[in-house]
Amino acid sequence: MLHCADGRDIYVVCPSGVKTGGTELLHQLVKELRNNHLNAKIAYTRHVANPTPKSFEIYVNDYCFVDQIEDRNNVVVVLPETFISYLFLFNSAFIVVWWLSVDNYMKYESIKSAYHTRGIAGIGGYFKNKAWEKVEYPISKINMRIRLNLAQSYYAIDFLKKNNFENIIYLSDYINLDYIHNSRIDMPRKNVVLYNPVKGKEFTKHLISKDPSMRWKPLIGMTNDEVRKCLETSKVYVDFGNHPGKDRFPREAAMCGCCVITGKRGAAGFYKDIPIPSKYKFDDKKKEYDAIIEKIKYCFDNFSDAQADFEEYRETIKNEPLSFKSDVKKIFVD
């Protein structure tokens, strides 16, 4: 579609020195583009020493900074939605926005945009005009400047279509290959409920209070290996966060053999994003507390049958690396 094999330079913009699932994905894209013999480079936002997180060096061995990108017709700039304001730095380059998180953009992007363009005065203006219709860069303004919209989730596609964006293409992601190739689902397990205390924490806190006799374990303050061990030796993972995109934690939990119980917010409300049976998805409302507790107990008492309910989800996750490779080639090469 973009036919970048003709010699175009591709820059994927990424915050400097930040290690998250989203920033890892940006580095994975650069690696895949280079695997297709394209001129791709990660472009960090701030001049700092060693901007590439150590664990991401497997993906890239070279980088530049955003202010070093030449604004030319044969340049493609890929922006994550959290740096939407950067599209106004370019007049000639082909701008692609990769919507990794709809919610995070809506939540705080406007204040970042205001700061990037107007400094402290911009922040003051943001707090004065918080409403979405009054942000520094409303949809009507950014839509005119974006040439191609990539969506990491079907939730993002739904958002983009509802807001009249055009040229929308699905480009999702994949979790760390170690989880895909080396996870064990046949490990001995304990009746433990794992949860992310950062996302959906208020609802989960009240849920825990409904049955504190259960063993609830937050996945926090652990090394990657410790998290992995917990996922491989526990029976249930619950996630009542806002799911701003296809989150990695539920997929990692499923690949490690956990039963996954989610809310219905964001991407969790779309079967194609989290393809688990509807009986494992609940509204995060008080009236659902008892039903969720009963579902957890069902997973404890009938673990083999419950674990089998997530086989389709695991197969989908296993196929994501190949789908990513195919989609990158279709978008940037063919």
C-alpha cells in the first residue's frame, strides 16, 4: 500500500528510555520493517544517553531523534497516538498514526499536545478547556493531517470509524515470543486469583472484599520471571481495567494456562480483541460481584474444563506473530 520498497525512509517515533508493552511494539515494528529490507529507524522524542531500553536492543541497533527527521515527500513518519501533536512538525512527510490506545489518547494527549506547542502556557490552557470538544487538537483538526490510520485493536477501529477517520487498516501486535513458545499450561496449580492492581483497582478491591477467604495475589513488585512463575502456577487471572487496546497481560496469562476473567470495557468488549467465551466477561458493576465470585470458584473446582474454554484464545495468540509479519508486509511493501 505504501510501497516503501522504492527507497522511502520510515521513522517510528517512540518516547526515549521507556519500557512498556506499547514501546516494545514500536521497536518490533522497526525490526519487522528492516526484515523486509526497508529503510526504517526508531526516532526517539528526547535527546538522552542510551534511549533504547536494554531489553529492546534485540529489535534495533541504531536510532535517531525526532528533530533529526527531514521533512521530505519520501519520508514516512509513524506516530503512536500519544504523540499526535508531532504530526504538526511535518508538512511534506507522509504521516501514519498507529492507534495503540484510544483511551489513553482521550485521557491525556491534549495536555501533552498543549505543552509541546505552547509550553507552560499550553498546560494552563488545557486545564481551562478540559472538555474533549475544546482540546488543543480536536479530531476534526488532526483528521485532516493524517494520511493513514493503523489500529492495534478492533476497539480502535470502531472508535476511528465513529469519528469519521478514513484510510483505516488493522495492524495489531504480538506478545513476547517466549510466552508463545515456552509457556507451560500443564503445571500443578493452586487456587489463586491473580490481578493487576494498577488497572481496575477500585472494582477489584471491592471484589476481593466480597470473599477475602480466597487467595488474591497482585502482580506487582516482581521480576519478569516471578510474574511468569505466578501465571504458570495459578488458576485464574482477573482484569477489570479499561482495556484501552489489546492488553498483553491477559494474553500472557492465557498462554501460561490461566483462566482469564475480564470486564467489558474497551477492547474487552470486542470478541475479536479478546476471544474468550462471554461467560467469562462481566460488567464491572456491583450487581456482578456474586456472579464473578461464583465463576472464579467454578474455575477452581473444574479447572481442566475451564482451562479448555481458552484454547481458541491461545491459538489466536500463537498466530499473532505471523499475522503481524503478514500485515506489515501488506501495508508497507506490497
